[in-house]
Amino acid sequence: MIEKKHRALATILLINDVIASNAAMLFAWFLRFRIEIIPVIKGQQEFGMYLSLLPLVTIVFPLAFAVQGLYRIRAMRGKTEEWTAVAIGSVVATVVLSGVLLWIRPLHRDVLYSRATLFIFMAGAMFFSIIGRTFVRAAVERRHRSGKDLDRVLIAGNGDLARAVVARMNAHRDQLGFRIVGYLRNGSADPVDTLECLGTIDDAEGVIERHEVDHVFVALPHASSDAMMALLDRLMRTVVSVHFVPDLLQFMVLRSRVEDIDGLPTINLSETPLEGWSRFVKRAFDLVVAATALIIFSPIMLLIAIAIWIEDRSPIFYRQVRMGLDGKPFKILKFRSMRVGAENATGAVWAEKDDPRRTRVGRVIRAWSLDELPQLWNVLTGDMSVVGPRPERPQFVEQFRAEFPHYMLRHKVRAGITGWAQVHGWRGNTSMRIRIEHDLYYIENWSLMLDVKILFMTLVHGLRHENAY
């Protein structure tokens, strides 16, 4: 039933986006050729020309939005994330639409679409889609707050697992449309937040009938397997939707997903959002950003190379083995900021404040993270991503994987030049536990919008940091 509600909301949002994009195309023609907000120089264009684009718009925009995950309903998605995804999807869809028009232009030489009109159309599509989506979500949440369209939920269990279920439901009550009527205890009398205890799990059938329950979430620990099987057997004799919550809290560090092996269900405990199209989109984003950044920063990189040569001659670059995607080593590229042979006596150690091994140029470029710029080349070659967990040296990886059980999950994605931990100040010789928590949050919640947000935070306050030495 949850998936049914999600599909219904996704369908409404899809219809909204189709209407918004089509309206934006017609509105763009009206602003351009009737209001003339941009002076018309090359003559008027017929309304019918833009009307003929609507079938193409109807296909391209929903596809671009689907790639952005805008039809995957997530209660925890914030407005900023959704609006950014709409903006990115609108840009991508308009670029694709422009490409199609260029492709068909030789076939219809008498048809020439205005680029200014397409730009107005893109801005209008963003605006109308965001307005429509905001209205849809506000209407849904208003109905839920007023007590309409609410599903009545019963929690079977009163342990840590049950509390985790209740906490997540309460955090997104208006979006989910659930009303928890109470819980059934299993053995102990431990309360569950402020919920009413409606009896024991043996009373399930009577409680379901008296309280008109729609969903039962079975949240019992593994130790109660006999009681759980007996409860499930009784619940299957009712018409409620039964949701079994597996006791995986000690393992839940990334997303889990049920997979099928010839009819045998298994649970993948380390699923990441970076699969399929998402992996392709992130890689394309990396290539565009890295290539653009190399062009923009090439004068600065040339000046740094000259400064290193003047002070300490070659080598200008420093290559160091780091651990990357799937635990495979690669050579990271940096501007050399320390004396040649700086680790001959000490081996692999963390850089320290006022480290005597630094050169004068190195002191400056490390403070501003400019020594990392050559890693844009690592991004182009596929060893790294623009955004992701920072890669560590194999010596440190062996140490951390022994101390922190979930450390190696960082290697489920490509290492990054910047990351969620770095823009929050956890870089250099800081708490590895907190850095891992930030890295796993990034992996689990990845979206193109999150990458854009991290890049923005890096440019605003992530380059210069007190721990960058």
C-alpha cells in the first residue's frame, strides 16, 4: 500500500511536470513574440512551430526529471534538493531538446527556432514545475495534517527496532500520511515514546479489528523468532498490510535492498544510489566539471609549477599511491609541496602544523588546497571523482580498517577531490570516526544536487581551512 501511494504521488508529479513544461513552451512564445521582452530582430515566428514541439517536450522533460530521481518518492527529500534537481533536469532537457532541433534542422531548413525563446522556455519550465510540485506537496501534507487520507499503523514490538521505526515515521508524518495508533509489547514492559500500549503481540487480531488498523509493522528482534513466526502466521489471516522490519540495525550502514536469485530472496546490506544511470550521470558530471576546471585553473597551475621550479627545481608533481574504487590502488597526482625524500626517514606519516618538510611554495599551496589541482587529471582518467570520500594511503587504510569496521565501505564509490567530510572541516589529522560517518552519509544520500552543493560549499569556505597544512 505504501508503494501504491508513492506511485500515485509520482504520477501526479509526472502530470504536473508535463503540464508545466508544455505551458512553459507556449508561455515562452507569448513572451518572446507578443510581449517581446527580448526585441525581435529576425522576424516573427509562427505559434504552430512551437506547438509542434510539445510532443517532444512531453517526452524529454519527464525522462530528464526521472534521471534526477524526481519520481522516486522520498519523504526526507528537502525543498532545496528537489528544486535543484528540477533546475538541473530542466537544463538537461533543454540541452537535449536543442540538440534534437539541430539534428532535424537540415531536414527542415525553413524551420529555425529562436535560442532566446528556448532560454525563456527553460526558465519557465523550472518555475512552473517548482510551483506545481510545491502546490502538490502542500496539498498532500495539508490533507494529512487535517486527518484525511491517513493510514492507521500498529507497531508490533517495543524494543530498539520498534523505536527506530516510530522515530522515522514521526519525523516524516505529514509526508508519509501515517497515524500510529499504538504498539503491542513483546515480553518486557518498556514503553515506546508516548505511544499507547494496546496489548501484547498475542492480542494482535483483536487490536487490529477494534482500531481499524491498515498497516502492521512487525519490529521484533531475532531473539523473538518463535513469537515473530506465530505473529506473522496470525497476521496473514487478516486483511491488513503486513510490513516485516528485519533486525539489521547493527548492519545498516548503507542502504539495503531485497534481491532475487532464482526465487531466493536475499538482502543486499551495502546498496548505494550510484548504480545504473546514476553512475553514468555522475561520471558525465565529473568529466564536464574536471575539463572546465582544468581550463579555468590552467593559468594558476602554470604559475604554481613555475614557482616550484624556481624554489626547488624538479620534480614539479608528486605521485603517491592511494586506495580507490573497490579497494584498488591508483597513483594520485599533486603539486609537490615538500622537500624531495621528505618521508625517507619517517615513512608514511600525517602532515603536521608548521611541518618542517614543506617548501615555502608548499606552505602556501597546501594552506589553500591548491596542491590538489592536478587531481583533476585523475578525474579525467577515471581514478577519481570530483566529489567523494578522500582517498587514503594503503598504510593508513590497513590501520583504519582494523579500527573501524565500516571503513572499507568508503571504497564503494570513487574517491573525490573534495567531499562531505572536507566541507564540514573534517580533513587532515582529524577524527576518523566522524569522517567515516560523513562519508557514509554522502554515499547513502548521493544525488547530483548533493555534488553541486558540496562543490559550492568547497568554493565558498572549503579551500582555506585551519587543518589544511
